[in-house]
Amino acid sequence: MKALLLSAYAAVSHRVWADGLVAAFPEIAWTRLELPPRHFAWSIRANPLIWQVTQEAALAQTYDLVVATSMVDLATLVGLCPALARAHKVVYFHENQFAFPASAQQTPRPEPMMVNLYAAMAADSVVFNSRYNRDSFCDGVRDFLGRMPGRPRPQAWLESLAERARVLPVPLPESAPRQANGGNRIVWNHRWEYDKNPEAFFAALGQLIEEEVAFEVAVMGQQFRARPAIFDQARDWLGERVVCWGEQPGEVYHQMLDSGAIVVSTTDHEFQGLAIMEAVTRGCVPLVPDRLCFPDYYDDVYRYRGGAEALAARLGQWLRHPEQRPALPDARAWQWPRWRDAYAAVLGVE
């Protein structure tokens, strides 16, 4: 089987998925085309043009399978390269633009949403990494098209999509089960951007300090030129409680996860949460919001309801009384051995 693997915005989670897919199916002859994760507006809209100009030989080949992320303008690419239409086309949604929160500096644009929509319409199989992703996409499309002039009604197509779409997470590499780490080290390992809601995390830490709860904190994750001001402010008043700060090389990052007790999310935007899952595989007990994708993957005992105060209350309980922390989730449920057969069925691999 010959397959074309396309990623128009190869962020970390997208590369983890693509690397895992290629490794899980070595019997497939993969051709892999990617664009770097920058200049989002150009990448999501211009990827067919970029590849048509720079990858003409690769696109001219005959493939049995095309696997694309939802940021690939698959409909346009198939129009430019009609031979691709004969392949079985699978679109994988790591996220969807209908449920992506806009910052105060952003105005929602219809173009990225239309790329997602046309990609789903052009695909033979559509896969989402969580039920929340699938459901928010269908709800978002329904609302979006309801505001269009002429108001097209896609009810039948959306119902069909919801029924035939598969939910398959981005699997993690296989690793042996382990016990929860001890101690009082809190880990925050997300992108340093507004949609991860760092303000709520640091507000919770501030409350713990007021209540004289002892803790250490490792604040890691990818950084960008512009980042929320709360990071610099919090670094000052956290003082010696900080054991690690900022983006780290892989070895240091994994050492911090291996020594972490609790990994926290406060995000306003999450479709799977690979950073939390990775920390769990290294022994960190997760504490995540009771919203978005998290009910798909974590039992009630790992979820807090509310904002910073609710988070601080649960953290305070777990830090004062370590014996009350729940056991570590079984991370094998998220790893490739658990999901390879389901992926094989979607890809048409016998």
C-alpha cells in the first residue's frame, strides 16, 4: 500500500501523531509532506499551492491512501491533483476551528473554518481525537452555516458525519505501567498562550500560598515571542518554589515529569491534551477541568468543577493529604497497542 501523509501545520501534537502512525504501520510505503507550524493563516489556506509548486513529483504519484490533518485544504488539493481522488482519503481532526477560542486581538475568520469543513466533505473517512472535538465541530458547522446568506441546511450531511465519524485519540508510545510519584511538586506543561488560561493556574497557586500550603512548581511548555504577562509576574512572587521555568530540552522535561506529583490544566481550549497524558505516563496524577475533552479521558475523581478557587481547593486537599490522591490512571488505554487495530480499520490495512 502506498500512502500520502499530509500535515499543513506540523505542531508538536501533529508530529507525534504522524510519527506514531508511520511507526505503527511499517508495511505501508509512506510519502510524508509537512509545513512548519508558523504563519497559520497562510499555511491553512495556501498549502495546496505550496505543495503543488514544491512537491510536484510527489503529488504526481499514484496512491492507495491519503491521510491528511484537518488543516489541509484537501478539497482544493484533490481538485489540483485529480489522481488523488482515486485514493481512499482520511482526514484526522486534532482540533477544529469552530471551537477554537479567539483572543482579544483576533477577529474570527471564516476561511479556516471552511478549510475544515471542505476537508471533511472531501474525505471518505473522518476521524476526531475526542467526542468533544467531533460534537463541537458538528455544532459549529450547524451554527456557522445558519448565519450564511441563503442559510444552507446541512442537517442530513451533518447527521451522517456524526454517525460515521470515528473517535480515535492520538496514541502515545507503549510504556510500562508505573505507580504515582510522591511529593508536592506541581507541573504545568502547556503552551504559554492565552487559550491555556495561565491566569487561573497562577491564581490557584497564589491562594495556596495564602493558605500556607507547601509546594514546588515546574512551569514548562512551548514559548513564543508574545506571551501572557502573568508568566513574568508570577515568576517574581513564586520565588524559591520554582524548580523549573520555561521551555526545556527533552531530557530535562522528562526528568521534571518523573519528579512531578500532580499535573494541572486550566485550559479554555483542549481537544485531547497530549501534555497531560504524557505526564500521566511518567507518574503525575492529573487534575483537569470538568469540561472540553477531559470527561472523555478522565474519571470524575481527576476533574474539578469551576475555576481557580475550585482548583486551589483540590490542590490543597491533595497536597495536605497525599493519601487522598487517587491512583494513577492506566495510561495503557491511550497507547498504540490499544488503538492500532482501530486505526488499521480506518486506513484499510489488512
